[in-house]
Amino acid sequence: MKKMRMNQLLRGAFVAVLAAMLIGFTASCSKDNDDNNVNGAGKSHKVVFKAIASSGSNIDVAVYGIDGNPTTASSLSGSTWSSPEITSEPGAYSANVAVSAVGPGASATLKVQIWVDGELKKEGTSSGQYLSASASYTF
């Protein structure tokens, strides 16, 4: 008798848990607002990448791009660099930049920036004589 009662209790608990999961799943899906404009998707953006090194530093190479489409700018010189303005495709996911430079000493600094639609969105820094800074921004 006890074994039968325990079996019924376990079955009842299993059915209750299964029903709760089904109701929870249905309720969570019914309020989904599948908006194609999540994280800026569906919009194009104007993106500019910049690098600023301390005085006496020399920027060598910059690699930048949107969604895994990198562009390499090599044989650079000077302590500042800016990419041309890039218009992302609607639905683009991220923008990335990495810049290397050589400074005059251990106190040299390098800052990289990602500007999206005229606003500074992300910044990365490095310090030392041999500088490498990167930044990534998700739209």
C-alpha cells in the first residue's frame, strides 16, 4: 500500500513539475518582442577609429574593421592616426581596432578610440615603450 501511494505521489509531482515548465515556457515566449532592432541591428552606423600616442611616439600599424572585415593600415608615422569614416551595413554586430606603436620610453602611452555616429563609444589604452592597444564595441 505504501509503495503504491509513493508511486502516485511521485507521478503527481512529476506531472506538476512538467505542467509548471510548460506554462513557464509558454508564458515566456508569448511576451517575446522579437524586434529586429536589438543592439542597433537593422541600422547602419558611421564609424571612425582613432589612435593618440604620447609625444615622441610613433604609430606603426593599425588594424580596424566591422564584423570581421579587417583593414590594415601599415607604414604609419606620427603620434596620431584616424581612419576614414566607415558606414556599417544594417545589422552589423561589432567594430574592432588594434594599433601598435613605439614610444620614446617606459612612460609612453597609446589610446585607441571607437567613435560611432559622432559619439565616443569605446576606448583602450596601453603604456610602456612598446605599445599595443585595442578596443571592441558591440552595436
